Amino acid sequence: MRKLRWVLIPAALVLLTGYEAQSLSDCLAETTVDCALEQAVVAATQIGKDGQRAVAYGYIARVAADAGRYADARKYLGQAGSIKRTLIELTYHDSISRSQARVHAMMGEFAEAIALAEGIGNSASASMAWSWIAESQAKAGDIAGADRSLALALEAATELPPEQLSFSLALMAVVKAHGGAHEEAMGAADVALELSRRYDDDMVQARVASLVAVAQSAIGERGRARESLAVAGAGLARMAEDGAPSQQRGSALSYIVWAQALSGDGDGARARLGEVKALVPEIVDHYHRSTYLAAIALVLAKAE
């Protein structure tokens, strides 16, 4: 039934909207924000586990919101929420809730975002949710609200192992940068990088260094941002040398090209997207395929 449903979706799109969906190969050849998001939804629909599918819809909603497509963001946020309400096993609840909180915050719906964050029990998910809320609050000019949310993010992060704490501190650097607290942003960035170096995990190092580059760029430290991106790139190179799976390399690479786009190097980000796109056909896991296609859409939107 799942295969039949999926065969019928492109035809339904034509009948209902007059729009004929591109194939994945066509989209990867001539990639646009529209087709990358469309193919991310295609892959998400084929995810077998309901919880994973809801998490994928949450990420697609995040990308849509970040691109200013709030109607699409609400649609996919609704799909994630509908699935979450049917889940008996609670494994994915906090991951879904943190995505919902992030998207609501990005759209300025802070009461909804805070209510979702308050219900998250997992420390890592809670720390991320509060950090993302703080980032949106800082961007909106609510520095006091951002500081309160950031304090809750750091409180949750105290229960995390050091390698995860480095990610939380990198998020703190981004929040402080958007809030105009440049010295605090640089301090958090330096500590995040130092913590990430202590652990033999190249993917963590690449992701943390990418976030730090975003913070550094936001406060005008473009030279240091390039240095951090070089650190992230070195981590990715080591992953390739060690034969890391496509899913892990794709995660690190997606962070790097996103950070490039936000650091003002739109041309470089678009050029490196070819590496991400080359990984997509290798990934048979629909969850990761959906995530990377959505990430491609996000980078294209930010690199414009």
C-alpha cells in the first residue's frame, strides 16, 4: 500500500494543482529551493517509522520557516504534530517537540514555543530548544527574553556529556552574537571549540566549528569565521579518509555549507552543494535523504 500511495502522489499533484513534480535526478541536476523541498517531502513520506517521519517533517518545517515560507512551515509543522499525537512510544516526542518549538519561535510565536520547550524531558533536546528560542528572541530584539531562555538552555546542558556541551556552547555563541554581546559570543565560541577538540569525534568538531563560524561572522569576525570553517573542513576530510558513512559525512558537510552561506560566502556555499547532492543518491535511508534535501533547500535560500 505504501508503494502504491507513493506512485500515485505525482499524478495527484498534477490533477489537483496542474504542477508536475520533478524527479529526484532532475532536481539534483537543476536544483531550486522548490524542488529540493518537494523531494525532501517525497523522501519523508517514505520513512517507515512514524516518529522519524515526524522529525523529518519538523526539519522541513524549520527550513520553510527559515526561508520565509510560513504557510508551508505551518503545514509540515501540523503533519509532525499529528503524527506525534498518535505515537504510543515516547522515544521521538522530545525530538519532535524541539523542532516544533524552533519553528514557532522562528515565526515569532514565542508563547507556543516556550510551552513546547517546557514539556521536553530530554536534556539535549531541551537545551537545543531553549537555545533556538533564545536565538529567535535575540533576532527579534527581546534580549531579556533571550537571556532567560539561554539560562534555561545552559541549565539543561549541565547534564550533558562534554562533547554535547560543546554544541550547546556553540549555540550560545550564536545567540549572544545576534544579541549584540560580542565578547560573550567570542568567549563561548572559544570554549566550544576547545571542548570539541578534546574528543575524537570529527563530526562533532565539524558541526561545532561550523556553528562557531556563524557566530563569528554575525559579529563581523569574518577572518576568524574562515578559520573555523577551515577547522570544520579538516574534520570532514578526516571523516572521508577514515571511510565514514555517507550519512555522517552528509551531516558534517550540510553544516559547513550552511555556515558558509550565513558567513557571506554564498558562491562558495552553492559550489560545495554539489558535494552534498552527490551524496544523496548513495543514501538509501529515507530519513537522512529527506534531511539532506531539506538542507540543500536551506542553503540555496540563504545563499541568495
